[in-house]
Amino acid sequence: MPPTVSAPQPLLVRLLSAAAVVVLLLGGGWVTGALITNDFLLSMVLTAAWTGIVGLACLVLFRRRREMWPALAAFVVTAAAGGIYLGTQTLIDAKVDENVVTARTPARPAAPAPARARANRRAKPRPAPANALLAKGSFRSLEHETTGVAQAIEVRGRGRVLTLTHFQTSNGPDLRVYLSAGSVSQGSSGEAFRELGKLKGNIGDQQYEIPHGLDLGRFSTVLIWCRAFSAGFGLAPLRGA
């Protein structure tokens, strides 16, 4: 009796296998990188292990059924793209040098001036009001060494902004700038947070708009957060000027 030969899989099955590999690889990477642990290095190891498991499964499938090459091709392309993205986001510094706004610390009230001096001052045009420093704080490290100064500034005629000056941290994938409320740690972004945007650079001065009406008394911690791996890189508690 001649050996039984397996019928080739339909084209639709082969295409669906490729889509399934992409979903498994990316979905599993999100679970291993962001959900299982908040330790950055451990999450990277788990993500690499998951990638290896999926790759081995695709290779075994290809060796048994050559027509299932779309699954192996999908793995190679997705893994390569993910590796390039993580590598560029982690190993290469992103430097910025924005012309951020500044504000002076409010001066102490001066002693009363003589009547003649007050009259002379009234005769001169008053200077336009300056930007007001609302709160500031220095960064301290969490998952990665982070340094710099954060300031919340009321800009005359423009609303409020957050500036990061003399700032430096490690680069990483999907870094975000949060204003957080409550207790913040390496593995927690607080009881609530408002995102100000993607971190423009892991080195250098930069500026972000603060949403109108946001209570800085409650959302009083600046947090650099790696959204891809659920890890805090550094934080700066804001204190009133």
C-alpha cells in the first residue's frame, strides 16, 4: 500500500496561520512585557523567551508542512520589525533642545517706598506681567537613572505648561509623560494620571501643555512612564513655588 500523502492546506488556512502568528507574537509580547512583571530587565527576558517559543513552533510547522511557509515568513518579518523598533528605542538616545519658557520665583514683598518714589513709579508705564512659576521639583530615579528639573509655569496669555530642564533618563519604547495623583512607584502610575504626550527625547530641555482645569494640587507628580513595559523610569514631585 503506498504511503499516505497529506493534502496541501488551502490558501485561506495558510494566510490565516500567518495572521495568527502575528497576533500570538505581539499579544504574547504585550503580556510578557507589560502584565506579568514590572521589572524592565525581566520583562525583556520574558519577551525574548516568548519570541523564541513562537519562532520554534513556526519552524516545526514549516518542516512538517512546507506549504505553511506564510506562518514562518510572518514570524520572521514581525520579529525583525519588533527587534528593530525595540533596539532603536532602547539603545539610541533621542536628544532635544527646545526653547522652553521660563519664570522667576516670586519675589518677597519690598518695604514700603517713600511717597515721592511711589508717585514716580505711578508715572511710569508698568511692565507686562511675567510668567508665573506654579510648582517645581527635581527628578529621582525609578527603573532607570533619571535627573533634571520639572516646572509647572503659567504662561502669560497662553495657559500652563510643564517644562523639563537639564533632563536625562534612559531611552526606551513608548515613553510617556504623565501627571499622576496618589502614590507613584516603579510599577504603579498612581491612582489616576493625565498623559501630556510622548516623551520628546530622553535627553534635553522640553515642554508640554498642561490640560486646562487640571488640578495640580492633586496631579502633583511628573512621571516618565514606559507604557510598553508598564514601568516608571523616573518621577519628580511638584511643590508650590
